[in-house]
Amino acid sequence: MGPRSEPDLRQLHDVGRVREGLPGGRHRVRRTDRRRRHRAVPRGARALPHAPGGGDVVTGLFVTIDGPGGVGKSTVTTAVAAELRSAGVAVCQTREPSDTPLGRLARQGTETYRGMAMACLIAADRYVHLDEVIRPALAQGTTVVCDRYIASSLVLQVLDGVDRDVVWELNRHADMPDLAVIVNARTEVIEKRLTSRGAHSRYEREPGNAARECTAYRETARFLMAAGVRVLQLDASAASPDEIARAVAVAIQELWTRGSA
Ligand SMILES: Nc1ncnc2c1ncn2[C@@H]1O[C@H](COP(=O)(O)OP(=O)(O)OP(=O)(O)O)[C@@H](O)[C@H]1O
Ligand SMILES: [Mg+2]
């Protein structure tokens, strides 16, 4: 898929389930682990049928939002959470690196830790985040909206010199999201936003980084789709955060509708 110049708010890719034989073997694609579970639905939506085998456990939807530094992930994550809450959905808005001591170490340590050390630190933080925040929220039926997750690792750690297969393997036991949103934009748009907001990390300060990240997120979207993850790619070049949030909410609603059909 080549770079797009026009906003594209409705591109949903659904390639089903994880296949054996991918780099690093089988990862946890959540909907394959869903026997005896169904998702929490917003008020007014029909309840999902129970999966074969029965059971009455409600599980929330796990949505992640990734994309190049400065593209607008945090702004969009907040807008998505607000949009869902206003529809009556219980939402846990969270982010990676997480707000745990390990996550703070990673967030504040981008100048200190690089390559494999950073890849391990980010993966370790992800496992703590899953155990302490994400899985408990999902188990209560809360929809989790996470600012940065696996796609960011597959881009930043790889740009930092770690093999993608190694990053993938480090994340072998991490749950894959039900919906991985990748927000992208034209390089010049990202550079302009970064200039007016200011860079957050060494990645964002490196010359030519925005173009490299744009390309790497497109490749990562393809990689995740091939691994069975449902990916929604959105172009934020000319779209407001609210428009993007609405497109994400539409995709989430489609998942609920599809699940309850
Ligand atoms: N769709 C948009 N249109 C115009 N400006 C935007 C849009 N989305 C975000 N912005 C602005 O761009 C800047 C970067 O947004 P934000 O901090 O959300 O990016 P980010 O992807 O979370 O960055 P980082 O990777 O550094 O966390 C902010 O000043 C924000 O207000
Ligand atoms: Mg951010």
C-alpha cells in the first residue's frame, strides 16, 4: 500500500485469525481465546451470543492506537474515549509506556536506553501493564483504549536496530488487540505538528524520522494483518481528531454489531 494524500477514514482490514508459522510462532490474538466469553456492549446494542461451550463472562474490547510521533495519537485516544463514554460505554483510557514505575523508567529513559535494552524494557512494561491494568479492565467488561501498543514496538524498536522477529518474539505472550488503529499522515503534516508542539523523545528529534516512521507504520500494519490482527488505518493529514475518533467509534460499533448478528 503506497502513501495516500487524501484522508481515508473508513478503511477496515479484517483478515481473521492468527496463522501458525509466522515469525515467533503463535501470539495471543484475543478473539481466538474467547471461548466462554463475550464482549461488553454499549447500552442499546444487542447482547452478543455466548460462544460455543456457553459461559456468561463479559469481556471488554481492546483497542490500541499507534502511529508516528506527533501524528495525534494522544489527542485521538482522548477523543475516542470521550466518544465511547458519551455512548454509555465503560472505558479505561491508558497508554504505553504505562503509568507504572517500569513504564515511567521507559518513558523518561529514551535518551539512556536503546536497542535491545529498550525493547526488553518496553516488553516488560507491557506485561506489567497487561497484568495490572488491561486484563483486569477487560475482565470487568470495560473497553480499553490504549495510546501506543505493539505496533509502536514493531516500529520504534526496529528503527532502533532490533530485528523485527526478536521484537515479535519478546511480545509472544502479549494479548493482541481486538482492533489495532494506526493513525498516519503525510510527513510534512507530522513535521509541522511536531514543530508547533515540540518533540517528546530522541526518536522524534532525529532528522528524517517522520518519513521513516510513516513508512514503517504502513509496513507494520501489513505485518499485523498477516498475523491475524484486525487493523484500521486512518489518514490524519486533513482530518480533525474528532473525525478520526468518530471513524474509530464506527469501527468499534461494527465489531459489536458483527458480534451480535
Ligand atoms: N488531527 C489533527 N489535526 C490537527 N492537529 C492535530 C491533530 N491531531 C493532533 N494534533 C496536534 O498535533 C500535536 C501532536 O498531537 P499528539 O501529542 O496527540 O501526538 P502523539 O501522536 O500523541 O505524539 P507522541 O508520539 O509524541 O506522543 C498536538 O499539538 C495536537 O494538538
Ligand atoms: Mg502522545
